[in-house]
Amino acid sequence: MSETTIGAQKSAKRPRPRFYRRWWFWTIIGVVVVVALASSWVGVRGWQAKTELEAAIPLAATIKSQALAGDTKAANASVTEMASHTARARELTGDPVWRAAEFVPFVGVNLAAVRTLAAVADDVITDAAMPLVEVVANLNPATLKSVDGGIDLEPLVSAGKIINGASTVLTAARDRINDIDTSVTMAPLTAAVIKFDTLLASLAPPLASASQALDVIPDALGASAPRDYVIVFQNSAEARALGGTSLSFVLLTIDNGSISLGKAVPAGFGNFAYYQESVIAMPDGVAELYGSEFGRAMSNVTVRPSFESAAKVTQEMWKRQFGTDIDGVISVDPVALSYLLRGVTPVTLSTGDVLTSESLVPLLLNEVYMRFWSGNTTADARADNAAQDVVYAEIVQKTFEQLMGGNSDPSMLLSAVSQAVDERRMLLWSPLDKEQALFMSLGLDGPLPQSDETTDRVGVYLQENVGSKMNYYLQQSVGLGQAVCREDQKASYRISLELTNDLPLDAATSISPSILGTFVREDLKPGVQRMIVMVYAPPGSQIVGATIDGGAVELQQYHDTDYPVAKVVLTMKPGATSKLSVDVVAAGTAQKVLAAEVTPMVNPTAISDVPLDCASVSVK
């Protein structure tokens, strides 16, 4: 037998190695074990990360609400809590095992999305939320007060830099979130990504507004050069379209945050000249609508319901009278001042009167006129007016000194300013485009009623016509009705106004002549209120009719630029009510919400929606 044959026989008899002794078996087992362990690792950490993110994300909305409300202590606590959740979620999803698992088909896309969500949330809380809460904590009257009683601008400048940085962080965060491909992620994860992106989007507008404001405010407060502003105090007891008569003015000077307030200058007593022609160019239609009342007298700068025109008239008249180029105009009324007093301690006057949020309006707009009532002659009236102006000026001076004193409640002041702005009782104008853009974005510019794609806004404006302070006793309400009654499908609008004269029936003997006004010159009985009412319809619409106390009235065709205007006069004896309705045909067929801007009066104006019966509407 050959060696080859013998070798083959031996080989045939040698047993094969068992499969569990082969290298590939243990390789497979090792891979399975590693995958199983990795899956368990990723699964457990993924569940933990999910729990952390679910706890963290809702806190962002809470922090936003707390910060806007000025509750910095609560906001700090919420930020700290959220940071602990986001940091843990980031840690759980950032290890090498997790990264490696992201290469697994389908599963990996979801893991990458979770990791991105955790990282972005942690960046936002660390690099944006934490600095922003510190900004909110530091920007309050106490911390902004400088040693000389003015405003320390450094915190504002620093805040601007922090907010700009936070805005950059949010922009980058949104970009990273939007890069997540949610078309293949699981539904709960997709919902979380959408929720977080929505939250980031909601933070962008207030952050942009704050950034815009802090980019403007330091210079507006004299950081680059001294600024001179004129404050216009409107007297709501004698209504004008924009609010009240502009009977008192103060020059406010700010130099690098240092504030000085000049003495109040009454509009009367020869302090300002009367001009035979308007000191600024009249917009189209204004001459016919307002006649000699626009642009000629300082007491009537608010006669047109546009604060831009009021401010430009003020600016020009001040320059002509005092030779000073002013850098802006601020307007407030007594009701706005009363709101602001909620946030400070009471103010004591030299008369012994104590000013509070509740007492300011009655004292300033009524009691002071009743108190200084020496007789009925012209000389008596002049003496009374002079005494009233002294008290008025002291009220204004002391109120502003208290507000600028730094000892105030920031949240209460913020609420007060917000209400005053919403009611158009606080207005600002600047000749600088950058500053005016800020005022517009904040609703401080006081424009004519602005309609848009979803809303038609009308204006209902009042002007007292007896030279009195009787509007303290005026109650008013506005009703808005609409229906589609015409073949062309254009909506029919009905704007109704109800005015009630709450003066007592014995007003002739019980009310001061300073309140009753020039009723003799106007050939009226004492206590009769006569109001000029102007209803501004949306541009492109048509005013088609009006009634007073149920009777049709003929309207003269007026307009202010591209606004059709109905102008009528309502007269009310003490205790009486008069009702006006104006019918308007909308410019187009799109169905819109109907809203109204109104003159801010002493007493609030109720605005309500009322049904409109097509049977009562002319469809011609």
C-alpha cells in the first residue's frame, strides 16, 4: 500500500472539529452579544433621554411666561431645572456606542434625531435662556438708576449684546432642528421635533423686538448726544380725536442717561403763538375736515387722530417759540399716569392731596376745577385757570419724579405701560426712521386705523365742541355690525355710537364754570355737551348713510388722505343720550373681522359686536 493511500485513510478517519470550536461561531456569538448589549445600552439610555427631554421642553414655555411677567426668581429656578434635564439628555445621547448605533438603518435616523434634539435644547438653555434670564433680572428701575438719579445706560448696552447673542443661538438652533429629516422618524419623535421648533419660533418675535429696542434705546437716552423731547399732556376731560386737548407741555432733556425735566408750559396765557396758516403741510382732505383747527394752535395739536401729525406740529411750534430743535415727542394722558402710579408709592402734593392710582384722575380732571371756583366773571375765570394750572403742573412734576425715583414695582409698571399703550394713551414719535420703526413695532406710533387682509378697522373719534371739561361726565359705547346683504357680495358695516351726558340736572348751579365751558358763546344751556363725531371708514370703502337718534341725516363728503370720513354733531342735555349710526360698504368681497379704534376718553368705551339685519340696510 502506498504512502498516499495510507495518508488518505488516516485523513478519512480524523474527526471534524465541532462547530462551536470554529472561529466564525465565536465571532458571530461575539457580535450578537455586542449588538445585544449595545441595543440594551442604547435602549435604556434612549428611554432615559426621552424622559429628560419630555421634562425639559415644557419648561421653556414656563420660563418665557415667568420672564415676561418679571418673576426672575421663578424663571431662574425653572432655567436651572431645565438645564439639568437638557445636560443629562445630551450626556445620555453623546457616547460612542450611541454614535455607532446611528449607522443602523432606520433606527440610526431616529437616534441621530434624538441626539440633535438633546444637543440643541442644551445649547439653547445654556447659551440663550440662562443669559436672558439674567438680563431680565438686571433690567429694572432699581438697577438702571444711576448715582445722579438718571438712567445707567451700561446695563442696557450689555443687555443688547447678550440678546443679540441669544438671537444668534436661537437662529442656529432652528436651522439644526429644521435639518432633521422627520419623514422617517417615529411619530412621537416627529411630534417632539415639531413642538420644539414651534417653541423656538414663538421665542423669536419677542427676542427680535427686544434686540431692536436695545439697539435704539441707548442713543434715544442720550448715549451718543443729548436729546430734547417734548412731553404733551392731553386733558381727556376736553376730548380731541387723538385723546384730549394738549393743554400742557414739558421739555425733557436726557444726556447720557441723566434726566432733567423743565417746568410745565401751559398752552394758553400767550405762551404759544396762534398762526393764521398751518405750520406743517396739510394732508389731502384735512383742511376741509378740520378747517382752522389743524396746525395753528398748540392746544389743538391732537385734533387729527394721527400722532405723527400731532408730533410734527408740536415740533415746529416749539422750535418757532423757543428756538429749540426737539428730538421727539411723547404723549400721555391722566389715565395713563394713573396706571403708572400702581407701581410706585403715593405722591403727596403741597396742597395736602395724596396722589394714588385711584385719586389722580378725579383730582386732575374734576376736583381741581370744582375747588378753584371763585366766581363767574372773566377775571374770576382767569384767576381760577391760573390756580388750576399750578396744581396741574405740580401733579405732573411730582408724578414723574416718583416714577423716575427707582423705587417701583417693575411688574406693575410693565402692566401699566402695556395697558396705556393698548388704549392709545401713551404715544411716541421720532423723526429718526430707526426709532420710529421701533415705536411702530411696539404700537406706540398712534396711526390712523390700519386695516389688513383679515380685519377692517374703522375709527370713531370724538371732539368736544363747547370749550369745556364736561367730558369727565361723558359715557360712550360703540357697536359694530356686519352682514352680506348686497348682490355684489360686499359686506355692509354699521358703526353705532351711543353717548350719554352724566352731568346732574342742576349742573348750571352745581358745577364750576371752568367745567361747563363757553356755553354762552356757543348759545347753549349750561351742562349741554356737544360733540363732533368723525367716523373713519377703511380706504376703498364707501360711506352710504347715517342716522342720529333714528332719523336719517345728510352727510357731506369728507376724506382724510384715502380714508372716507363721516362728520356729524351730537348734542346731549344733562342726563340725556344720543345715538349715531353710520353705514359703510366694504371695499371688497373678502369676509373680514370688523374692529374699531376709538378716542381714549376719561371713561372707557365699550366696544361690542351687534347683529345687523339686512332689512335695515340700503343695498343700492
